[in-house]
Amino acid sequence: MRQPEEAGPIDIIFLVERLESLLANGKKLPLTSNVVVDQAAALDLIDQLRVAVPEEVRAAKRINAEGERIIEQAQAEAERILARAQEQAAFLIEERGLTEAARDESRRIVELAERDAEEVRRGADEYAASVLIGLEGDLIQTLQSIKKGIAMLDERRAALRRGGSDEAEDELGEVDEDEDEPEDARRPVRP
């Protein structure tokens, strides 16, 4: 089993496309719609997909954490604005004696701060939700493609086994009962 390269994140769609290409470019069996594919290459792609899916989930968690951080910053900013509004209100009351104007200004600033904070929260929630919904769709589509590919391979292998063709079993990488023999000794000699 080959490990995926550590250079960057693995693109699930790219791996699914490689699996699809492997199936599309497989050797056609005469008089059937079946193809023979390189089992090692197909299994390698499936292993890479197993590694990639958790990476996509981790990316979604990072996005969610970033959304929460944005919400916390918005709340801190709203509190800072509220504190500043209260300071300004106190100043207006003490310095100018304009109690009513100070109350109105304080309410306006508080409402503005609350509106701003709510907009930031709503925007962060919408962004996180849209990213997670998109990721969920990608994961569902990828898992469906993987399941279809595995089912197709299983059907082909079962069909080849039913046909009893030694040659087809060798192409699929089936191991003969005597595993101690070298690989060349197990292959039948073709005339």
C-alpha cells in the first residue's frame, strides 16, 4: 500500500477521477462490457481516498473553528463598543449636563454595536454553513463513486470466478492454493 505524498492536501475529486480513469482504461474482455483493471492500482487509489476523506473532515473542523473565532471577535468588539458608548455617555452627562442627549446617543451606539455584532455573527454562520454543506455534498458524491467502483469491481471478479477462467483469475491477481511457490511457477504456460 503506497502512502500519499505529504506535500499538500489530497484532492478527493482528483483521486475519484483517477479511479474512474483506471476503470475506463482497463483492458476490455471480448464480447462483454467488462474490463480488467490493475488491482494494485485500484486498491492504492482506494487507500489514498481513505486517507483523504479524514483530511477533508479536518479541514471542515478548521473552518468551523475559524467561524467560532470570528464570532468571538465580533462579541469582543461589541463589548468594546458598548464600553466606549458608556464612557461617552458618562462624559456627556458630567461635562455638558445633556442627560437626555447622552441617553439617546448611548442607545444609538449600543443598537449600532448590537446590529454590527449580529451581522458579523450571521455572516460567519452563513459562511461556515455553506462551506460545510458543500463539503458534505463532495463527501457524499465521493463515497457514492467509491461504492459504485467497488461494487463494479466485485461484480467483475464474481463474474470471472463463475466463468472458471484460470487466465482471468491470474489477471485479477488471484493467488493459487500453493502460496509458497514462486509467482512464475504458479502461472500456467500458454502455448
